[in-house]
Amino acid sequence: MSTVAVLGGGSWGTAFANVVADAGVAEVRLWARRPDVVDAIESRHENPDYFPGVLLNPALRATADAAEALDGADFVVLAVPSQTLRANLGAWRAHIPRGAVVVSLMKGIELGTSLRMSQVVSEVLALPAEQVAVLSGPNLAQEIAERQPATAVVACPHEESAVRLQHICKSAYFRPYTSTDLVGAELGGAVKNVIALGVGVAVGMGFGDNAKASLITRGLAETVRLAVALGADEHTLAGLAGMGDLVATCSSPLSRNRTFGERLGSGLTLDEVIAETRQTAEGVKSSESILALADSVGVDMPITEAVVGMMHHDLTPAEALMAFMSRSAKPERYGV
């Protein structure tokens, strides 16, 4: 039986650890920073901070000791905020077993370097491609914790590693597909958070389905442009890790990025939204990194640019809308 260490006791880390426990083919240990979260999972099989009333699999073990969680792990699953990854890996590096496949659940781009999370993992841990994977797709943590049907993509350039990861997380309600397009899967997951912020702003301003559909569709177009420029297969973005994740995140009130944008669009200031937001909205910080990445390869991303203006340059939602709608007219072509 394989051993899986999930590092991060937030909503997605807890939900995914429970998926692995429900799959029943691996021992799973969840590391959480706070002892009270560990105690609740161990004693009551519940994470009351994120999923009150949801019974977790009793086989799921929790610990506040990362070394204990990592001991003998065949898979190390990372579920921490993107901008803390590098520092956390530095603290955990000595305890990560040689040969373990390291899996990113994170959907962000590192500030300052514009590196994808898998690139940060490879750089800090000096791992070969076959030991680095990502999991992405339409994965709203609350629904998965409630064991509602869901799908995902597990991506690794080394197909055998992707298949091994698929095996340990396939359950009655969670169906993972494999892919070797790590770049496409990862960028789809990161950029959709930024587009969801924009959709949320539009909803908060009182706009309807036409505006939402337009932002989702054009958001996909700019995601494809960036992904293809960085070597991804454009077809990946038409699947679960692209369109699937984008639709779920832009449409659901369970999406923290969509909700963050909606509050901003309703008239709250950025500081007010940040103050009342309990969970990390990855798109807020990653938007700047994604735009820098796009600039580095000459890719135009107008929705991302508008979101960066609102999140980092004091642009009001009305000003951002005006900037986007006043762009020059052009023909519509896929990925243009």
C-alpha cells in the first residue's frame, strides 16, 4: 500500500486527503499547521473550520508534525498558498523521501519569478520531471468534501507517474483523468482564478449572463494564447483543466476568487474585501505574475490586465470595464 502525505489542512488539502482515504488504496496523512485542526480531525473526523458537519474518513490521520507526515511517503501532495510554497519547501526539504512523487494542488504563479508551482518544486527540490505532477480541474472543495461527483486531471510529463497518481485518488465520486501536458493543466488552473475575479466584479456591478459569458469565453482565449506560447497543447485548455475549471470557478458562489471579485464590484474597497476574506484568493496576487509572464512572451491578456489594474493599481471596476470595452475591434478567432 502506498503512503500519501498531504501538506496543508485548508479546504482543498482536507478534501483531497479525504478523497485518497475514500479511495482506500493508500495510507494518507494530513499535515495541518494548527493543533486544534489536527485534534478535530483525529478525535471527531471533522475539519470544523472549513467543513462543519462533514464526516471525514476515519482512516485519515492528521498531524502537526510535517516530518511525521512525510515519513516514508510515496506521494507528497502540496496544498498551501502559492506564495508560501518556496519557504515551506525549504523547511520540508530534508524530510521529503527520495523518489517520492511531489504533487501540486496549487493554482498560482510565484510573485517575482513568474514560475509555475511545479517549476518552484523542481527548482527547490532538484527533482526530475517524472517526480513532479499537478492535479487540476473543476474541483470546488466543499462539493468534493460532501462527496458529490467530480472529475480532475492529473498531469505529469512521465505518463507512468500520472497513472500511479490517478490510481491512489480514484474513488466512487472522484474520477481523475491523466495527461502529460503539465504546462497546459497548470496554466489553466492559475489563469482561471484571474478570470473569475473579473467575472465576480461584473456580477457585483449588477451585470448579467451576457457579460459573464463574454468574460469566460474571452478569458479562455487569453489563457490559450499564453499556454500555447509556453509550449502547452491547446486542446488541454478545452478540457477539464481549462474550460471545465474556468466554468466552475467563474460560476459558483463557492469560488473564493469569484466571491472576492463580486464584493469588490459591489462597492467595497480592495482593503475592505481583503479584510473580510478568510481564505486565500489566489488570483489576487497571481494576476500580477501572470501578466508579467504574458509580457515576457509577447502575449496580450486584456482581462488579466484589467484585473491587475483593480488589484494592484487602484483602478476602479468602472474604469477597468471602460478600458476593456474601448479596445480596438478585431475579428474573433480561436486563441486570438
